[in-house]
Amino acid sequence: MAGNKKPRKAYRPRAINPTVGIDVLERRTPMDIAQTTDLGIAYHVALDEMLKGRGTEEHWSTVVCALNITLVLTERGYGAGLIDVVKSALDGAVRTRDRARKFGKWGFDGDAMNYIRMSLELHDEQMRVTTKAVVLDALAEVHRRIDSGECFKEAA
């Protein structure tokens, strides 16, 4: 009868993370230069491709995601005086999306480029001064807005 018993998995206790306290505290510190550089490379490359006329919907989406994070952080007081610039950048992104759907070419117009450049400079500064927890919370707010239809779903 013993051969009919279903074999049980061996007990393997979960590993304890010895740096959990440091991980929690680290979220209270500003992001280091390597982290902000890594985050910034993606949308700077995407913006460059858009400006050179080789933009795709993915490039557009990457830039708009950074703009959405910038907007949330601006609303929360990180560069609050520039909220109109960020909103103008997002308006330019809407024009770009609509034009691309009509003509099949992804590229920003002159006004959009200027506002987007200013907004991404603000974004870089926000990444330099805010904590990881604030950035993660802003990203969660962007996803909440996307889910509720307040933001571009394409820029998720």
C-alpha cells in the first residue's frame, strides 16, 4: 500500500533576505546616477528616433510614458510651475498620435518638440531629486489613470 501514496515535496524553507531593511531604506533615498541614466536612456533614444523621422508607435509610447510620470510628479509639487509645459507636451503627443493614425508617420511637430524637450529636462531633474518610493508611486498613479481611461492606454 505504501507505493500508492502520493509523494510529498521536501520542505525547503524560503531564503531570508538579509538586506530587506536596507532595501526599504533605499527607497527613501534619491536614485543614484546609474539608475537615472538607465531610466533616461530609453526615452532619450526614443525621442531621438522621433526627431530623426524614424519614430514608431513604440518610441512615441516610451516618450509619452515619461511625460505621464513627469505630469504626476509635477502635480505633486516637483516642478509645479511647469505644469502647463508638461500639459502642452502631452497635447503635442496627442496631435502626433492622431497624425500618425491618419498618415502612418510618427513624428512631433515643432511646438510639440519644444515642449517635450523642456518636459523631459524637467523629468531628468525630477529623477535626480525624488526618492525611489516617490517615483514608484507616481508610476502606479500613471497606471491607475491608464486603467481608468484618463491617460493614453498605448503608453502603458
